[in-house]
Amino acid sequence: MVQSGNLFAGLARKLANEDVTVLAKSPGAQIERIVSTGQASPPGFWYDQDNTEWVFLLAGAACLLFEGEASSRELRPGDYLEIPAHRRHRIEWTAADEATVWLVAHLAPE
């Protein structure tokens, strides 16, 4: 079966929590669309994931901080990052006045 859709369809203006939609899944990977509307990581919280994460910012803006780095990284549409497994990071902020749309691939360890 061929699946299709539009990554910008049904974007909410303001959400209490991020909206995560799984677009594709296989034993070695999962692809998600994440929509943020001003969300950020809670104080003191760090993501520490078992899998490599590839992140592409489609719309909006965001700022990520990696543990051990002196400054954060601001992302704009078109920017991407590959985050190795167990590379601790946090979301400092996402745009509050527009939807921030992420395309994320979670890749199983080799």
C-alpha cells in the first residue's frame, strides 16, 4: 500500500504538548513529524536516547543545547542535525508565534 500525506496539513496554532505523528516505522527506523508551538524541555531535563536521531527543521524556529557545549544551536527552516545515540541534549525553546515543524528519523544502532 502506498501511503501519502502533507507534512503541513492540520497544523495547530497552539498546543499544550507537542504533537508527534509517526509517519513510517520499520524494525530499524521510525520517522515522525513533530509540531511544537512554544514547548521547551523542562528545567534540568536532558534527552538521552538509545538511537541516533536525525532532525530536519521544516518550519518555525528552535534552539537546542548539547551537554558540554558552551552555546546553544539555533535552528531555522532547512537546518538539520544528526544526534548520536546517548548525546545528551535539550530543547531550549521553540517559536511561540508559529508552528515549528520537525521531521525526525530515529535510527536503530548498527
